[in-house]
Amino acid sequence: MGVYSGKLIDVRPRSVICHCGRGRKVEDKRGCKMFKVRPFKDGDETHMEEIAPESFMTLGLARLAIDKGLPRDKVRESYRREARGYAEGVKRGEKGMAIFVAEEEGKAVGYIVVGVDQRSAEFWGFTWGSIISLAIAPPHWGKGIATRLVAEGLKWLKAQGVKYAQVGTDQNNIAAIRAYENNGFRVVYSEVTLSQFLK
Ligand SMILES: CC(C)(COP(=O)(O)OP(=O)(O)OC[C@H]1O[C@@H](n2cnc3c(N)ncnc32)[C@H](O)[C@@H]1OP(=O)(O)O)[C@@H](O)C(=O)NCCC(=O)NCCS
């Protein structure tokens, strides 16, 4: 696998390329339905718990999904739990955290989790914020949903006084990197993770 060099190779199946959410040409033969973006509401957690394992496992680029040495059922379950944890945090009214959801035909098909680092300003003199998680259900990839959710997340972070936003993703996750770049992010750093089972 190559390192992201800023050059995109379009690996999407043509049937899922659809840009109607951003006023571009509709190429999806099945017809492209409009989505709307709104804040998290009760009941979304059920969809989030489906979207997380489905999207991360299908793309197969995230930290746990890519590590074939780890049991698939546990990896899947960990993505589900992670999504549930975010939803529970927002339901509890956790400060400095928000979820926005993309909805199509009354059902959540993607979500973004954003957070403010409440203590960052004490040290830096300006507030840091981050995109904590982003996931779109695979049948809805390529419609511009991630790009739109990132815009919404950033709007919220700005409204909270955030001046410096960051997000981490796999260097081969071109679609995610593009969704972030579409919203002004630029790559500053990449890291590798090494692991082994000890005998
Ligand atoms: C990554 C992910 C969020 C992208 O969602 P999406 O709604 O399909 O993204 P968008 O439609 O907004 O597309 C973003 C950009 O990537 C491009 N893109 C999408 N899929 C692509 C692919 N497979 N190969 C190359 N480019 C791709 C789009 O053309 C668009 O670029 P453009 O605006 O320059 O045309 C989605 O694939 C996903 O949920 N993956 C699993 C979870 C994940 O990886 N989350 C990010 C972790 S931080």
C-alpha cells in the first residue's frame, strides 16, 4: 500500500458515485436521494451502532479493522461499542461534545462526533477541538455526506470558540482525507502502529 501523496486514484464503483448533495452531476443509476444533516436525537444510537462496524469493516483501513491478527467478531463489536459510547455521552449531556447525523428517508445513514479540548486554552492560549469519529453507511458512500458532516462539525466547533481543529485517520484512507481537505484541513503528520502477539 502506498503513502498518500495527494494524487487520487478513483477506486469507487461507478454505481455509487453521486454528488447531488453538493449540486453536482448525478451519476448514480439508481437515483440519488437527498440527505439532511441535523443534530443527534434519541434513537440515532441504534443506527450508529450499525453504521460503525459496517463502515469500518467494509473499508478495512482503520487501526483494528486492518489488523487481521485480531478476531473479527471482537473488532466489529469494539466499533459498535465505540459508537454507543459516543451516543451515550451526548445523551448524558457531556460538555464539549456533539454528534451530527446525516439522515435519508428518516434514517441516520452517517454521523460525525466532534469534541472540544476544554483545557487546551490554559496552555496554548487558544482552544483545540477535534473530529473524534466519522462514519457513513457503505451504500451511501460517494454522495458527499462525509464532506457535509465535516462542515457541520467544524461549524459547531467554531461556535464553541475552537481555533485549532485536528483529526487523525489512516494515511491510505483517501476518501476520509479528501473529506477533511474539502473542509480546509491539510496533512501535517502521519504515524505507524506496530503490534505483535507475545509468545
Ligand atoms: C471515509 C468515509 C467517511 C467517506 O465518506 P463519503 O460520504 O463517501 O465521503 P464523500 O462522499 O464526502 O467523499 C469525500 C471525497 O473522497 C472521494 N472519495 C470517496 N470515496 C473514494 C474512494 N474510494 N477512492 C477515492 N476517492 C474517494 C470523493 O470523491 C470526495 O472527493 P471530492 O470531493 O474531491 O470528489 C466513508 O468511506 C466511511 O465511512 N469509511 C469508514 C469509516 C472511516 O474510515 N471513517 C474515517 C475515519 S477518521
